[in-house]
Amino acid sequence: MLHLGLGSFHRAHQAAYMQALIDAGDTRWSISGANLRPDMADVESALRAQGGRYTLETVSPAGAYLYHRIEAIREVLPYEPSLATVIARGADPRTRIVSFTVTEAGYYLDPHDRLDVAAPDLACDLDRAREGLAGSTIYGAVCAILRARRATDGGPVTLLNCDNLRHNGDRFQRGLSAFIEAAGETDLLAWAHAHTSTPNAMVDRITPRPPPELRQRVRAATGWDDAAPVTGESFIQWVIEDRFIHGRPAWEKVGVQLVDSVSPYEEAKIRILNASHSCIAWAGTLAGLNYIHEGTQDATIRRMAFDYVTDDVIPCLDRPGQPSPVDLPAYRDVVLERFGNPAIRDTNQRVAMDGFSKIPGFIAPTVRERLSRGEPIASVALLPALFLAFLQRWHQGTLPYAYQDQGMDEALAHAICAAADPVAALGADRGLWGDAAGDARLVDALRAADLRVQRFIAGARP
């Protein structure tokens, strides 16, 4: 398996599952890991020096720490702009799966799932693809891998998405097809349709950025001075549609759920966990807090997340005649328990990022469904209202940390904040709301929610 994106999440999640399979005696599979950009040079270098090995620290809500040596990544491919070694590994017939974590904004999809070919990074990659070269986006890299695989008769390959993008396999497949077509590679497009599969998948494990003191904790617990440890919660989940075109690891033996359709699990996770996570991060930042567990333990902030799920999400996902296979109230409670884990020390800064991708992906679907049935949206409207207050602090330069948002048009964001009526401007943005943009019911709900947020801020204490 070739994995693109050697960040903390992959090393705490997919690599941990592969290690569990190896520990169970199945050593037929291993991981080659690579990055598509040069921004992880230190981690990459440390992993290569350690032969791909590192320590995974996990901690339960009760505060129980465990340390696991992960050796599933048997090869760390060094970054270089041509991605020559990555392409060679991806084209190798022994590589049966190419998986990737690039985050939601890295797919360059608009609200209608059209590929944004005008995005500068993507436009650059298209120019390179027309010259037969690899690029730094997921499409530019995978297109080059498939081109080489076809040329060397490498055989079929599964392309496995490991991000929080809804219907991620299907949407990636459409984006990749649009990229290959825009590059003018008609023959490659036909080959890809016949020789790849793109199963949808849902991934879950809270994985904060490794804190500076992690290396010392690992050394004290294990005796190993690990230069590339990762930390995460004890909870872990992976649900994958069983549509692999050329074999797969027996992941079901180590707890992975292989299903016909990932959709109900995906919707529960995205709307309950991901959206609530953002809610707590935005509210916590506005209240002067630093960590997710602090906001979760604040009664007012916790109630915001609880009411959002109870009032608006559960009625969408568990309807008469269409019951969810997930126990949604229990899932909500487990999620909040996980968020309240003080040992994780997940920062509001990490979770608050990419709001311009998270609102259309995590929050707007609930808004649209509720409005389509003539139902109120008071609880869900509080989340974008929190984001607007958060964004206004960014606009004013008063956020306590740097804000990162790959999906944000900075000029547009500043214009929303500087508008005579910022609430109406936010509610009118089609990139956030799609067909619901400008709906009077949405704007009215946002306006009422904005008043609640202002009262919350006035009463908030660091």
C-alpha cells in the first residue's frame, strides 16, 4: 500500500490498523509512505532515520496511557519535486492500493462537485500533466502514477480516500476524471475507469498535533528517544465500502468495518463529530480558551453542541421508514466524552481551521434538509453564527493565533466581514450554502443566532 500524506492522522490511524494486522500474524502487507509537498521535511527525515518506525501514544477519557511501536511503514520515500520515486512505487505491480490524506480543501471541489480547474495549484498541475509530469496536488500525483502504471502494465489499483470528505471515494473519482480529461489524456481516462476502484470510507480518531513534551513522555515510558512520535485518543474507527479491485488487507480481523454502503456512518460522523468539533473550537476561541476539552467542559458551549445534534441532526439522520444503523444519541454522548478528554489537549487552533470548507461540508446539508421540510434551524444556525464572529476577529487581526483555511478566498472573507450587514452577506454566499444561499429563513435564523453569540461573548470568561 502506498500512502500519500505522512501526517499525524495517517500514522495514528491507517498505519495503526496495518500494524494490528501484522501483530496478528498477517505480514503480507506493508506501507510505503510519501508526501506530495516539502513541508514535512523534519518528520520525513526522522522517520527515514528510524526505518519508518515510531511510537503511537494513546490515551483514554479515563486517563489511561498506552504506547505502541508502529513498524507498518516499511519505506519512507524522500520528497523531491518530480515525485519520481513516488510514481515508481505507485506503478509497481506489487502496489495494490494507493491511499491518501490531504484534507477536504485539497480536493478543489465546488458545492456542485465540479473541479475548480482555475485554482492556481490545480492549474499549475494541469500544465505539468499536459507535459507528462507529476504535480503537487492529489490529482497531479495520482494522474502521474496511473500514467506510469498503464505504461508498464502495472495492473489494477484501488484508490482509497482517508479524509473527512462526504462520499469521498465517489467525489475523488469525479475530480480525478475531470482532471485527466482537462489534461487531454483521453486514453488514460478510459484506462483509469477500467482499472481503478475508489471505495468510500469514513475515518475517525482525534489526533492532535504532537506537543513538544511528547518526545519526553515517550522516552520516559518506553526508553526510546523517538524523534517522530504521534499521540491520539484511544477511540478508533474505520468504515470502508468493500470495493477493492485488486485485493486488500484482511482489515476486518482488526476491527475495520467493511460494508456495502458507508453513507449512514459517514453522515453520523461528519454531522455529529466533525461539525460539533468545529462548534466547540469556534466557541472556545471566542471565550478565550485554548483547548477543545476546556470548551467541552464549559456548560454553555457543551449545550450548544448537544442541542445542535439533538434538535437538528438526529431528526435528519433517523427518520420514520429510514432508521439509522447508528445509535445516534449514544454516538453524540460518546463524541462529547471524547472531546472532553483533558489528556488529548487538542487545540482550538487546529480544529477551527478550514471553516470555508467545513460549513458547506459539515453544516449546510442539515440546514438544507431542515428547510426543505419546513422545519426550524435555530440550533444548527448557531454554528455558522459562531464562525462569523470568529471570522470577524480574523478580519480585525484579533484572533489569538494564525488561522489557516485552504478553502477561503481572503478577499471574499474580508468583504463579508466588512459588509454593512455581515449576517446577510454570510447567508448569501453560495459557496457556503449552495441553493439555500439568500433564503430568508436562513438569514433570519442566522440573525437570531448572531444575537445569541453576541450575548455569549459578552458573558464569556477566559
